[in-house]
Amino acid sequence: MNFLKIVLTAALFVAAPTWAGDLTDPQNNAIRSAKQYLNMTGFSCKGLIKQLTSSAGDKYTVDQATYGAKQAGGC
């Protein structure tokens, strides 16, 4: 029974930042990178996501790049 309590408590702590609306470091970084790219030159939404995910760019996941692009106003 103690094991179950520990597992449930750990699951709650892991999920807490999501419930609180906190962003992950990669999400914050993707937003910052997207804003920097938008300040340098005009990007379409698709182009910005492609740049953020490219190996020549920041190598974010598609989800992180999409989130960053949307939050930065690029989509």
C-alpha cells in the first residue's frame, strides 16, 4: 500500500506544473527563438516551424516549435 501512495504522490508532483500552467524550458526557449527569428526577417508560420525544427536551426521538436511559433505570433 505504501508503494501505491508513493507512486500516486510522484505522479501528482510530475503533473503539477501542467496543472499550474507552467511552461517547460523547451517551450520558453522555443518562444524566445521564434520571436528572435520574427524580428530578423519575415517567416510564414510553416517556415518558422521548419526553421525552429531544422538541424541548422534550433532543433526543437515539431510540438515545441509549433507552440513557440504560435505564442510568438508567427502563426
